[in-house]
Amino acid sequence: MIRYFYVTGLILISSLFASAQDEGNIVKRDRIERDNGVFIGLGPSFTLGKNIGDYSTGFSIETGYTKRINRILSLGSSLSYLKFNYDPDAADDLSSAFIEDVSEDLSNPNYYEGYVIELEGGDVSLLSLALNLKLNFVPVKDNSILSVYFFAKPFVSLASRTDVTGNSTFLGTTDPDGLEDWYIIESDILWGPDDYEALASNTEVTGGIFIGPGIEFFPAKKFSFFAQASFGYTAPITFVSTDSYDSTYDSYFNEEFPMVKEGFPSVNIQLGVTLNF
């Protein structure tokens, strides 16, 4: 996954500069009237790929500056904020249940025991500073109504995660199949950073790249409007992923549960407006 994003990004960046050179001296003299822009965009975000954490649909907001080098190539920078809230419903139904067969223990009246845990917190946010490279497929003119473009945004990011807390219940059953008639042995077993260091809030410096297509209306007017989709890859960060663990006692008592440190791919949809001057 990471190779795909970075290789695609490098190919795009190379094509951006190649296209800029193809414009030549004639286009350099034929600049559009408004070649500077300040923009703001926002929209929903989605995790991408299998088992990428227990997170609901997020949101992103971005603001930045662009400079048209010529009618095809624009360069700039932006500051963005991306957030995903922890959502237990995004995990598999059994990812919060941890069951052990204790039928061989003759002193234990149960056939099976298990823990069920409910977690809260663990929200992930990324504050990113990016270099924006944008390639227009058709040269922009002062009277252009529509512009289709492709962009790459390599970025550095401050990734933060909030504390994770939880409450678990210890259960048992005398059912040989361990599928029904569970009863509570102990309830309100608290989970939190005081007992498990991995659950404490965390901040990491990371990086990555966003790439994708976009469409802009009235690109050379005082105000232009855009819609774009970005496919992003963030280098490994620590986030909640209960599905990464088996439903066993080994997982429940693992001091790293429910955290993993992996790459974080996402898809972001943005609508925005640009002030051109």
C-alpha cells in the first residue's frame, strides 16, 4: 500500500514538472490575470482498506495558498486537520469478547469463561503541513469555465490520539457449547491508562502523501469553486484496532491491546472555494 502511494506520487510530481517545461516561453508570457489563490475546503473522510481500526466516518478541513507558475502548473502549501472518532460499531461483533475454555479445570464449575469489554476514547487527529502540486489537464485561460486537475500533496503531520478507557465484565457459562446462559462473575472492571500504559494519549510526528483528481469551476475568476477526492497514506501511527487481536485471553491480557502501529490510509472528499487575486 505505501509503495503504491509513494510511487504514484513520484510519477505525478515528475509529470507536473515535465508538463510545466512543455508550456515553453510563449505560455510564460501569456499568464492569466489572477495567478494567486487562497482556498479553504472541507468534507468527509473515510478509512481505506481492511481492518484499519475501529473508526467511524471522519472529517477534514484544509486551508492554503497556491501560485500559478503557468497555465498548467500550480504550486503552494496548505495546513489541514483530519479527525476520526473511535466507533466500537465499526469493529467485528466478537472483537470485544475474549473467551477461554476452562473445562479441563475440574475445580471450576464453568465450561467457558470470558471477558466482554466496552472501550471509549481513542480518537485520532492529524494536523498536517503539505506542499501542494497541481496539474491542470487543460491549460487555464482567463475565460475558462471548467478545469480538471490532478494533485499531489506530500506532507508532514502531528498525529494525536486521545486516552482510551474501558469497562469490562467477567462472565461464565455451564453450557458445554459456551454459546448461551452466560452469567456475570464480576462486573465494572475498569480499564485505563493507570493500569495499561498503551492506553494513554499519544502524539507522534509522521508524514505521508495525498494524491487525487479534482474539478474547479471558474478557475480564473475572483472566486472559484472546487470539488476533489484525495487518496492518502500516512506513515505508521498508533491507533485502536480490536480486530487485529484474536478473541482470546492472550489478547485481553496483552498490555498493548487494543493498539496497533501501522500505516493509515484514507479517502477524503472536499468541497471548497478559492479567492483568486
